[in-house]
Amino acid sequence: MKWIKNVVKDVVKKYKTNDPLELASLLKIHVIPWDLHEEINGFYKYDRRNKYIFYNCNLSNEMQRFVCAHELGHSLLHLKVNTPFLRANTLLSVDKIEVEANTFAVELLLPNEILLEYSHTNLSIYDIAKIFGIPNEVAHLKGDIFFSKNTKHTFL
């Protein structure tokens, strides 16, 4: 999904940040923490040229950041599509737009430059993703560089 990586690169270059909350603010997207049901992480809503990201304020700070990045992905990749709730158990979703939003979030929160900083270590992509608050279930979406405890890093 190179096109998603390009969208991430463009937005980060233009706004000089990869912080999802800061990007949302700069993009005039309303971010609303809400006391959602424990099974609901967040959702994106488009209404009359207004964009909204709702995230569950009961989540850990790391998960709130990931959910915001995921929903930001929807706002940039699927502009006028209201997304269903991002449930805790849908991180493994095979739904096309959910995989795209997860890919966007992983690319945003874990740029190649960070991975290269860890290339001299024995950490796997999953270990590095955990350090940066990315759920284990989606770490594999980082497709440019593959880390394994038994091999050197490989560019794909």
C-alpha cells in the first residue's frame, strides 16, 4: 500500500509533525474524547463538510494516540465515509478501509527513520511497535522494513 505511505509522507512533510492530535488540529478536524462503551475504541464522522474523530477517553494514552491516528487515516483516505465504531476486536479486521486506516496509523506513528535507529538492536518489529504504542495486531502492516530476532533488517 505504497499510496498510503505517500499520503503519510506528504501530510507529515507539509505540517512538520507526525503527532495525530496535532495533525487533526491543523487539518481542522474536531477531536472529541468521549466516554464510549469499553468495546468501542473510536470512530470517524463526516457531516456537512465537518470532520470529527471520537475516541474512547478510557483507553490508555498510547491507545488513544493510535486510535486518533487510525481515525485520522479515515479522514484523509476515506473523506466522506462515516466509519463504523473501531471496536477493540476489529484491529484484526480484513475490511479494506479498516486495513487502510490501520496501515496509515502504523506508517504515521512508526516512520522508517525510527526503525533505522533500532536496526542495530535485536528487537523485532513487534518490540519496536510496542515501544511506540502500536498494537501488536497491526505491527505487521509496517511493510517497508522487516525485523526479525534471527535476521538483519531487510528492505521490502
